[in-house]
Amino acid sequence: MPELPEVETVRRGLEPVMAGRVIAHAQVNRAGLRWPFPPQMAERLTGVQVLALRRRSKYILADLSSGESLLIHLGMSGRMLISGAQLGDFHHDHPAPAKHDHVVLDMEGGARVTFNDARRFGAMDLLPTAGAEAHPLLAVLGPEPLGNAFDAPYLAARLAGRNTPIKTALLDQHLVAGLGNIYVCEVLYRAGIHPERRALSLSADETARLVPLIRDVLAEAIEAGGSSLRDYRQADGELGYFQHSFRVYGREGQPCATPGCAALVHRLVQSGRSSFFCPHCQR
């Protein structure tokens, strides 16, 4: 599942070909993906201008001149592919239609944006822009980890009395939006906190240290272009490279990256997800 940095990378990749441009023609090739598409989605998208592209947690929102916003969730294998546009040093011609091209947006100027999703766990919806935060998928989300509302006092208040592992707590989208398994592993490693530590056991200093580390890890991943794990691709087809900077994730049995530490990275399973950590550096 693409995490916040991957989704932000896709949003930034889409912005040059979508923001400020009219959707000349929209083609919808099936009734829905994870959930049914909204009624007459192709007609409601055709001829409207994309005013802005923004991200909320792991969702992309395209605000439209019609007063609606197109909500996009990539799911497990969803990809937003761009063709017919100059991206960096390369021009991407329109490819032949593929089996899993479920929604195709032909933009003014010749660019095409295709939502391809082999496993069909992605989603698209149309919602009023003015009330977007009330949408059932968005209303339950906590603050953005890169936003001002997410700070040390907020995190301390939400962790107080919480007798769940700190990793489980940070993955709770009600507490903070957009954090996923990969980057929580990386944050806890940098913080020196064992993923099984109970959230309520963290000191004030440990909790305060988490906030800037969360921001640092996410910012580094966004800057690097996001992770390219399994089916993920950047919007222009180029792979991301942050996985080469993972310090613990996916490194079971390899030496700890901390200078002077002789321990090997361990893995354990928490709530069905792999946690990677250094048993010496993380307490």
C-alpha cells in the first residue's frame, strides 16, 4: 500500500499536467473499483477545469470548477500514469489501452492521465469541495503529520493512558493521518524506541522527540521520490529511491546502521505487519 510520501510524489507528478487544465474527455471503463463509482462520473468530469491538486492523508483530491472534488485512493496496486506529455527529459507517448486502465482522463493540451489498478482495491469518488472534510473516508482522519496541528503536546495527550504498542498507536489513522508501516518502523528506529513499548510508557522527552523525527523521515522520503515497493510507480513511470535509505525496514539479519552497534536487525509481527528494529538501539 503506498504510504504518504508515495501519494505526495504522485500528486506532485500529476500537478504539471492537471492543475489549471480542463479535462477534455473522461472515460470510465467499469462500474467501480473497491466501491462503485459515483453516478455519471465521466459526464461530471468532462469539460471541467482542475483548479488544484491536494493531498489528505493517503488520498489525492482534485478540486474542480464544477464545485466538486475528485477523490483518488491508489489502493494496493493503483497507478496514475501520464502519457502524451513532456516530463523532465522524456516525452511519454500514449500507450495502447491496457486491461486494467479503469479511468482515462484526456486533458487539454494532449496529456492523458490513466488510473490503472490491477487488483482493483483503489477508489475514486466525487464529493462537494466545500464539504470535503465531512466525507466518510476523510472525517475520521487525525491531523496531518507535516501540519501545525500535529505537535508534541497533541501527541502526548493522545498517547496518555494508551496501553497499546507505540507502533500500533502511530499507525492509527484517527491519531495521525497518513503514517504507514514502513515509515513508522524508520521513525521508531531513529527515536531509539522499541516497537512493542506501550504508548503510555513513553516519557515526555521521548514523545517530543517523535514529532520532528516523523517529519524528517517523511520529508526525506518525499524528497527522494517515494518508495518503489512492488507495484508502486511514480506518476511519470520512474521508480522512487527512498528504499535505498531504509535503516531497518526490510533489513532483517543485516547489521544495525548505527555506528558502533554490533547487533543485527530483528523482525517481529505486530497485528499482521512486520516490524523491523534493532534490539540494542531500541528500548
